[in-house]
Amino acid sequence: MVVSVAYAVSRNRVYLVGLGFPPELDTALAGQGFEVKLVTDIADALPKDPYDTDPRMRTIILQSGISDENRLGLTRAIRHCKQHLDLGFNVVIACLEAESLTIAATIISDQRLSNDERIRAVDLGTLVGKQLLNFCQVVASHDAGPPATRVTFEGDDPGDHRLLLSRSFHDFEEPQSVRLTKLEGGSAAVYSAEVIEPGRRYEPFIVKLADRRKIEREIANYRYYVELHVAFPHRPPIVHERCVAGLTTSTLVSWFASKSTRLDKRLQTTSTPAALIHNLFEGPLSTWRKMTRQDEGCIGQFYRDSGRLFNPNDDRLRYAYKKAQLLDAAVRSPQEVHKSLLNAPLRRLDLCYAHGDLHTRNVFVREPGNEVILIDFFATSGETIHSRDPATLDVAIAFLAFEPGNRAKRLADDVLRQLYEKNSLSVVADTDSDPRVSSIMAIRKEARDRCTDASQYDTSLGIFLFDAACRERSPLAYVLGDALLRSTAE
């Protein structure tokens, strides 16, 4: 989802590629305010260098016929368009006969574009009067976003992302340049982007490049669940006019959270970890966790439906299970645990809004003042299990590896066993021994004070311990998770 904005040029040109288009189409498009250009070959509309493409282009309309020559020409044209879809335009295939509609659909499928709404086949032979007007309005509804310009990038090489980034920062051409620094981003590519201009300074941006549909979902989540419920200082604003969509990848551009440190780094140096956790619950999570209600359901099914239940067939989890059997011969298999969660009896569940993926790399702390900032809202949802956010962070901190130094790199096994005993909200541990332990105790205090159900908290911990067993290939996490889940089923 990209907000329509004003650009240096208006993307209002429609290219008709081929011969024999009905004159009514040209007239109807012009009536909608489009500039229509007729070309005989797709290469006339899309030159080899994408930066030479008409920046005003919004839509390309191709013809589909039933002859072998037309079929080969359409295949070539779609293949050529596919290589340029990062530029933001869409493609409409105008079919003059019913048979050509089937041919066009087959070619789109062969190019693996069937699920891309920016390439569609339309029976133009039936488009008369109001239908033709509606067709033109569909063309008008497409937001092509900003065009690509020849932006100079310094720093880290953007590689295949250069074209999309040149659209996100299309208005920063020479003498300006954009300095990129690649950051850790998991499966996404993440850069900090600093605009360089002699004599002027700009606030830096953060750019995430990921699967187009994931970015669309994250932007939608931000609009529906974040903007109205998380106060401005606790979230970096999305710069919607710089978010652009390509063929398979989109950009999400937000302002950089300046003077901030990621929570996993901050915990290694802070002397007040409990205060950081308190600020997290009193700050960005506060409004979400006040919107609570109860409903009847199966907690395992709830986590499955939200995509947060472990995959019992994951090879990493099977490895952890085999090693876990050396620690506890009675430990259940991943399939047994998974089945028991899904077949658990219905119960009253506490629900609320949540971040959905509250691990330490999605939490930043701004200094001074310990103000907490959240990022990455792909998993954010309107309702989920009340214990989901605190339990996610609880386990993430427990298996957080510190850099070698004055403190142990990982928590000792006996400490982990103590932390993840039955009735975890009642566990008492030495908070002076390690800031991770202090943080976990603070999380559980916040959960108790905010009326989190103890049994549901243990179940959530058990599920996320299985995530840790998979991610860390940890047999101890597996054993602890299985024991907690057994205890909540008793």
C-alpha cells in the first residue's frame, strides 16, 4: 500500500503497444486525463536501460490475438515488461476475442505472474459504454509511485536493490547523494540512508526491502494498529511517500531512531534493566495491553492461526529433540507436542492488541532517558493472546548471547532450569546475578501486575521455548518447553 503523492512529474501516460486498438479506447483514456502514446514494439516503450524509461509512464496496454505470431509477440512483450516492473507501472492485456483472453491468461501463468494484480488480461471486446469507462478508471486507480532517477549511492553497494532505492530517493539527484550503510535485518535487507548535500544536513532514514506482500502487510498493520495506539515517541514514523513497490520486492522507509541502542546491546551495559522493561510496558505497549477482552478458544489453535506455532517437521527441531532425549528420555516428540496443543480443550483466553514479535532486536532504547522504541510491525495484530508479547521477550532474553567480556556469554543451564519451572510467574531468582535474569523477572512482574493468567503465560512460554529450541538447536530449551506444556495440560 503506497500513498498517492505529488512527484516532480505526473505519471499519467498510457502506452498502447500494437496495432488495431479500437478508437473508443484512446478517446476514453484521454477523457480520464491520460496522455496516450501508440508504439508498435514493446522496446519502444521500455528501453534496455530502465533509467531511460519515460518517467511519466503509468500503464502499458498490450494486445492479445489468437494467431501464433500474436502469441509469440505477447509472450515476448510480457517477459520484457516483467524485467521492468520495479519501475512501478502496471500492464493490461487487451483481448479482442474470448479465445485470446484464455491465451493471455496462460502466458501470464507461464511467466509466474498469475498472482500479481499489476498484470491482468481484460476482454476488451465487451468493453463498451460504461464498461469502457470502468476499464479506464481501473487504469486510473493504479498508483505507479515515484519514477526512477539516477541517484548516486555511496557506502555499501545496494546491488539488485538499486532501482527500487532510486525510486524511494528519486528527488535526491546530483549534487546530492545517498550514503547507504547495511544493517542486520534477518531475511530482509535493511539500510540506513543518509542524504549528503554540501552545506545542508538531513535526518537519516531506515529502509527495509522485503517481499512485496510482507511490506504491504506491515504498512497496513502500522496504519490500523500502531499509528492510533502507540504514542509518537515510541515508533519511528513511516515515510509513506518513499515506500515503493517492485515486481517481488518493496521498500518500507521510515525515519531513523537517532541516539538509540538495540535492546540486546543495551542490556549488556545497563545497570537498570528492570527500569527499561518498565518503560517498555508503560510506554509503547501500554495502550495495546489495556484493550483486553476474554473469549473461549484453544490457545494452540490461536497461535497456529496467527503463524506463531512451531513447525513439528522442522529439521532443526528434530535435531533438538534427538539431543533432548539424552537429557530426558521421556520427552515427547515434536509431533506429539504439536498435536496436544491443537487438541487441548477450550478455555477462557485473555486477548489484547500486541506487537506480535517482541524480541530484543525489535526494541530500541533512546539515551538519555531510557525511552523505548518499537520497530518491525509485520506480526502486529488487533487481537492475540495477552501473554504473547511478554512471553516472547522473556524467552528471547533468556537465550540472548552476550558478547564475550565481563559477563557470561549465555545463561547457565541451572539458571534456565530455575527460570522455566512450573508456575513461572511465581519463580524467584537472583536479579543481581545477570541483567538478563533481572529483565525476565521484571517482565513477569509486569505480567502479574497486569493480570496475565499464570497458566496461559506458562503455555506461551512453552511454545516460545520450542521456537528457541528450533532457532538455537537447543536440547535444553526443548526439555524445558515440553515440561511447561505438560504442566499446563494437567
